Amino acid sequence: MSIRTLLMTVSFILSVLIGLVVSQSGAKATSKSDDKIVIGLSLDTLKEARWQKDRDIFVACAKELGADVLVQAANSDDTTQMQNIEALISRNVDVLVIVPHNGKAMAKAVEKAHDAGIPVIAYDRMITDCDVDVYISFDNVKVGEMQAKFLLKTLSNHGKIIRVYGSKTDNNAFLFKQGQDNVLKPFIEKNMIEVIHEDWAEDWKPENGKKIVNAAISLHGDNFAAVLAANDGTAGGAIQALTEEGLAGKVKVIGQDAELVACQRIIQGTQTMTIYKPLKKLALRAARLAVDMAKRKVIIAKESIPNGKIDVPTIAIDVQVVTKENMEDTIVKDGFHNRKDVYGE
Ligand code: GAL
């Protein structure tokens, strides 16, 4: 039996027993274990607090593991992100980690990386219609379901709501909506929940979240009970619109990301809940994964998610609902934010 056949057989047995073996389809054949590993990290943006946190944890962990990280941020622009990735490829990085601004547009970047023998990790956001090697994220459909379940509980299953979706260029925005729809559909069909206004917040910008709620109020007045926002950034924009109308604190607002400002708003009473996605776990796991992939180690993923072209080996990390009641036991206890910062004491 040739080595190749043997490896394929071992891969197959492993995949049946424990999960999917990440194929690293484009990877250079040689292991670079003797050289210093260089990881290319291409981010959509660093404007939101969460991505700064992701970057800092990722870079620190990779450094501890002896790797260098070249970081690029694209300012929510596809052309810039493509140029960033081309620059990282030309610097001969061992592995690329991409948070795509546009999951579809970055398929081309994956192709280019593979042509250069560089494997690619999709970080938190899927890259669609391509052979991306592995996807690491949270269970984003579950995030949407948890938001909607909490909303129903807090409204006792009845009420008028505004829905603010995320950026249409981000696959996650569709997954959050899908999760919300899974839970809300029967209640909407029975007219127990009425969606008076809904729209997509371009590029996840808080000001677009604000515009959507402003538009809802000028079209339908202030007779609604809640805003279901796709993330804390857009929830923040929504709350600004509510504040202008004297509605902040009266209308329930749901977000996700557990950003510091959102946790502060929860304590102050202008936001009702958020979802804690342990970024530390995600970034540490991704940094270790990137180093292992750079060393061309065998990677096993327990799940897979279709991306329009293949079933992408997937690692998904668990999330938690956060309210005023459990802030201390979740965010503070886990050291995600300081008690002092959250409570302003
Ligand atoms: C999504 C991510 C959210 C949020 C948003 C805006 O992809 O799942 O956590 O940060 O991007 O950047």
C-alpha cells in the first residue's frame, strides 16, 4: 500500500470514528515545523470592540506558541480585503485566517491562497462557495434562537416588534435571522407577535440600526414593545433612536456580543439582554488550530456546515444568554469584562 493510500485510509477511519479530517486542500506539501511559523490574519474591520478583542487574544496566543501574526483590517471593503490577502500571500504566510467582510467575495481569496499552497481558516464568518479548509465559530443559528426565545419570554408571547437584521454581506446575519425565524414563525403566523418593521443594517453599522428604528417610528408610531437587533452594535443604534423618543428603558431591546457598552446598558436598563460569545475560547482555539495547520498536523472537526460548495469541517463554540440577573455569574465571573467597568463603580 502506498503512503498516500495509507494516509487516505487512516483519514477515512478517523473521520468515521471521531469526525471530519480537515483536508487542507491547498496546503504546501512540506511541513515548516523547523522555521518560524507566520500566520496571516485578515479582518473585515477593527471598528467594533469585539474584533479588537479577537485580534489581541489570537495574536498573544500565537506568539506564545512561537508564531508571528501579520494582521490586516479591511475597513469593511472587499477590494481592500482582497489586496490585504494578496499581500499576505506574497509574504508567504503558512496559513491564512480570514474574517470576511463579504463571505461570497472572499471565495476568490481562498482560491488564490490555495493556488499558493496556503490553507485557509474562516474565522467566525463562513466563506461561501469555495473549498475553505475549516470554519471556526459559534452556533449562530442557536444564537438567533436564543434571542427569539428570550424575546418571547419577556413579552409573554405577545406584542409588536421591530427587527433589525445584520449586514447582508455576512453569512452570520442570515444564520441569526434563520434561528430567530425558527422560533418566531408560529407566533407570527398566529398574530401573537407582529413585526411592524424590519430591515437589514448595512455593514452592521450602529447608525444604520438607528435609521431603521427611526423609520419604524415615523411610519408606525411608538406603539411597539421590543426591538430584536442582530448584534449589540445595531442594538446601540436602536437605543439612540428610542432615547430621542423617550422610549429607552420602556421598550425591550435584544442584542448579542456582550460588548462592554451593551453590558453597561443592561445594568442601566436600556438594553434587556445580550448573548455572551466567549471570544477568548474562539480566538485561542483558532490560534492553536492555525499553528497546527501551519505544521500540517492532522486536524479533526466534529461537525460540518455546507457553504454552497462543500461541507466545511466546523468547530462551534457554545454561547450564553446574559441579563441583569446573571451578569455577575457570566461576564464578570469569566473575566470577559471587569465588574467595575460593567457597573461603573
Ligand atoms: C458578525 C458576528 C457578530 C458581530 C457582527 C458585526 O459576523 O457574528 O458577533 O460582531 O459580525 O461585526
